[in-house]
Amino acid sequence: MSFQNPVFIPGPTNIPDVIRKACDMPTIDHRSSLFAQFFVPAIEGVRKILKTTTGEVILFPSTGTGGWEAALSNTLSAGDTVLAARHGMFSHRWIDMCQRHGLDVQVIEAPWGAGAPVAAFEAALRADTGHKIKALLVTHNETATGVKSDIAGVRRALDAAGHPALLYVDGVSSIGSMDFRMDEWGVDLAIAGSQKGFMLPAGLAIVGISPKAIAAMDSAKLPRTFFDFRDMRNSYANGGFPYTPPVGLINGLATSVGMLLDEGLDTVFARHHRLAEGVRRAIAAWGMTPCAHSVDLYSDTVTAVVVPEGFNGTDVVNVAATKYGVAFGVGLGEVAGKVFRIGHLGSLTDVMMLSGLATAEMAMKDLGYPVTLGSGVAAAQDYYRKAADAAQMAAE
Ligand SMILES: *Cc1c(COP(=O)(O)O)cnc(C)c1O
């Protein structure tokens, strides 16, 4: 088995060499002033990527799932009412976590392939005249279906209803790859992980917290110790950590945010959009469609490709892995077998993307799919060529 091929799963993503080297650190004393030299820039960089000036950033040695738990346990109490929509595997798992924490979840069921139901949220918030709902949970980018939701719209719904609920946004597969505006959208808890848009190994939960979320900590009664924001904030005030931090990952994060900010966030988002659009052109050339129900929902970080009747998308993933050594994502939950997923986020170029599309074509051809070899690749090539021409013209 070769480690040379890039992965096309929607996380963990490919790790650039500079980030791998930054993670490879000798032991340092994390209680010395050395630690703050990369810890502080890492935190400040994440704040820029979240587009927050009023919020704070907290890192846990964990993953995105730990970020969910930290967000809930620091701001809520057992029995609190939480509003959420289930429209994919990740929104489903977050709801499950709320229930296991003894929260009373008001679930709006939506089709897998639809976005967060803004109108239904607004109706539920308006109906809640006693303000029992303490939290509104939204998955910015449903990684299971390749669906992006309208967080600005959710904020407008909260405001239109005059509702004070805190807004929690899972941005694990969007932050650092797609535009995210913590302050402008009034996000109170923004959750990310190290291994997706930040191009790092798994191991860090990254949580943005607003002043309103910080205030909510005082009355929140859910138990928390390892994930306690208060211990983190007390130590951060002195440039330190309450327990032993994963220094290599945090040094890697400082490098990662530096890379993203050097490339320019708008350029990063445009690159992800271009990669995604090439993938979508390829899918159309194969005579197939994304799982996302409409163009406004198309994710720029992952596409779930609906396979034709009579085929199982998981087979595409298995053939690509075993025969060609290339990783794609399987369908999860309700869409298991019905889709396979192409991840197009993180450290990827147009040229790398073409190799992924070519591999998907080979695997589909092997399985008897009605696709012509090269058809999707050609459609993506055509798009990438023209996009590069346009970029060159704009630079001249
Ligand atoms: C990957 C992912 C998670 C889970 O993150 P882990 O780091 O695997 O714990 C949560 N939400 C979304 C949207 C994701 O893509």
C-alpha cells in the first residue's frame, strides 16, 4: 500500500509538509514562556478565521465531537430545551449527544439533502413565547450530505422572533474552507476540529465563544471538568494551559492559520469553490447529481454523489481503496449505499482534484456504471482551464 496518493475524504484532510514538520516538535516545557510563542499566534489566527473580534477561542486536546460537548456542557443545564434539525449524520449525532446529556431536544426532522429549516426554526422560536428554548443548534456544513446551511438566515430568524436563545454552530467541515462570520452572524458557540479545513492531524477541538456564551457559563449546571471553559480561560490569561497541551498540534495550528491567512481567506474560499465546481461539472457529465437538493445548498468542501438505481455507492469507495489506493467517503446513515462522498477541502489543487475524479471514474467503470472514462475529468478540466485563464486575466 502506498501513502503517496492524496485522500479525497471529507476529513481528515491532506497534511501539507510544512504543517507536518511544524507538528514534529522536541519536548518543551509548556509552563515556560516558549509555549506562548506559538500558542498565542495560533489562537489569534483562529479568531481571524472565525471573523470575531469580541469572541474568544479555546482549544482542547480532543476532536470536533469534544467541541460539541464542551459547547453544551459549559452553557446548559440538564432539562434545558434545545432546538435542532436532523438532516444528516452529523446533526443526528449532535442531537444524540444532547439527549445523552439530559437536554430536552425539540427536533425538526428535515430530508437528508435539505438545509437547516430556517422557516421552521423561526416558527418554533415565535411559538416559544416563554423563551424555554435556551439553545439553537445548527450544522453549518452537513458532511454526510454535502449540504451548506444559511447561518445568516438562522440569525435573522432568531432576531425576527426576538428570541434570546444562544446560537451554536457546528463548523467542523466548513471553518477554514468556507466563509464563516462569527460576529456578523451572532454565533455564540462555533465549533471546529483540527483535521479538516485546518489541514492538521486529528487531536484538537477548536471552540469560539461569544461574550453571551461566557455569561451563560455562570448559570450552566451540566458537569464539566476536562472541558471546563473556566479553567481554560484562567490559564490562557497567563499564556498557559490548565493541563498538558499537545504542543506539536498547537505549533502546527499556528503554521496552519498562518498559511490560510497568507493565502488570503477570500482566495482560500474561492479555491474551495473552484475545486467543488469542477467536481460538480464532472458529476453532471457522468449523468449523476449531488445529494444536496438545490444549488444554494451545494457545499464547497464535500459532495455526496447520488449513485444510479441498482448500484451501491459503498462499492465505489471499496474498489477505489483496494484497487487504486485512493480514499473516498462512504454514505452514512440514511444515505448509506445511496451515495459516495468526494471530499474537496484542505490542501488540494485543481491537478490533485483531477486525479481523484479520474480514480472515481475507473472505480465506477470497474463496477459497470454507465460512465465514459474521461467524461467527468474532461468537464472538470474544461472548467479549471477557464477558471485559470480568468484568474490570469484578472492579474494582468
Ligand atoms: C467531522 C465532523 C464532526 C466530528 O468531528 P470529529 O473530529 O470526528 O470528532 C462533527 N461535525 C461535522 C460537520 C463533521 O464534519
